Amino acid sequence: MDPETTAHPHPSRRGVLAALGALTSAAAIGVPHVAAASAAGPGLDDPAKKEIAMKLVSSAENSTLDWKAQYQYIEDIGDGRGYTAGIIGFCSGTGDMLDLVELYADRRPGNVLATYLPALRRVDGTDSHDGLDPYFTRDWRRAAQDAVFQQAQNDERDRVYFNPAVRQGKADGLRVLGQFAYYDAIVMHGDGGDSASFGNIRRRALRTARPPAQGGNETAYLHAFLDARVWAMKQEEAHSDTSRVDTAQRVFLRQGNLDLNPPLDWKVYGDSFHIG
């Protein structure tokens, strides 16, 4: 999606990313019988549920349910993370865009983005466009027409964000909504270890409630997690609009729709969305 067509150009997560393996180990959090705790019904990784998750995130990230139209999306949204692009908002300043373009170069040597790899390495950790302008956005949109690049975006989304979130959600005994709440949090905040990272949001929630795998009430725990998420969002001006929690995830929770079963109706940034 071209920048001028973005209805609400607003930021997504992105603290500097770190390995999520420690979060996804049931042993690391002392959870016995994880499989039994998370065995009731399909998880967010069920294809139909995953499609819902992609649409929910796209409603918040790009103000549309058409998440597959976002492979070509790229703009600098002024959040200090350089260019934000693609289906999950890979950022030139946080390392995940670099990882994506490296993967694409491995799969399609000599592709139109490969020449930008030295520049992406230089600007990693900054908001600089040095070596990227003036043609990087044009070339990103060209690359987005390539099915190989689209698949690379899907795979990096799953490796860095989706799969770790689902694993941790299942380890905590959460159903689809809880797994999605984890996913959306990792998408926005990453897990770089700062106070607003996913791991710290989860730890903050655990101070006041326990997840089902630890004998707690799922609804009470998810309210605690969403409270912690709102707190984290308000630590950064760019994330201070919490409607993706307040008028979306919290709505489903109050309805008792822990499996995200359609029909779903929600609002983000004042826009209404529906999945039938």
C-alpha cells in the first residue's frame, strides 16, 4: 500500500528484537502438563483462526482487513524506527527488516533489494535512511510483486512473532483470544528486554493474576495482561492510542469469546470492522 493511501499512519511495536526461546519453554516457567492445559479446541495456528489473526492485526496496523495487500506497504511513520514495511511492519531500524531482506537474498539471489543490504546493516538501530533513499521504497514495492518475497515475509512473520506467541500462549493454557493477545503484543513491542517489551508485559500481568496452566482463571488473567499491555503502550507517545486493546481485544474478552469465533465486530482508531 502506498503511503498516501494509508488511512491512519500509526506505528507498530518494535523494540529491538531478542530471542524468544526462553519465553516459550514450559519448563522455564514451571508449567506442568502444558499439553493438557491447552488442548481444548484449535489454537491460533489453526488456518481459519490464523486468517482472523492476520485480519485483526491489519485492521490496527493498516486500517484494512486486506492484509495480503500490505506486502508492498512501506513508509517512515516517524516513530524513530526508520522505514516500516510489509505485512507485519518490518522496520529498518530494528533488525527484522534486515533479516527479511537477507532471507530474500538467499532465496532469490540478485533481487532488487539485495543491493540495499549494506545500507540496511548500517542503519540498523537508527532511524536513518542513509543509503536507502531515494529508491528503496520504489524497489520494495517492486519486490512485493514477487511471490518469493511474499513468502519470505510470511515466514519471517511466523518465525519472529507468530510462532513464539502461539507457543507461549499454549504453554500458559490460553485459548485463541489469549494467544492472539500475545501475538499482537509481540508485533507492537517486540521482546528486547525494555519495560514495554512482551516479556515484561507478561511478567507485569503475572503479578496480579495466574494463567490457566498455573491454576488461574483465564478471563481474569487476560484482563490483567491487557491492563499491562495498555500500561506499556502509554509509555511511548507513538503507541498511546490503545483502541486496538480497548475496542477490539477487550470487547471479545467481555463477550466471553475466548476462541475468537465469528461473527466479530470491533473498532480500531474509530474505524469499524466486521468478520462474518
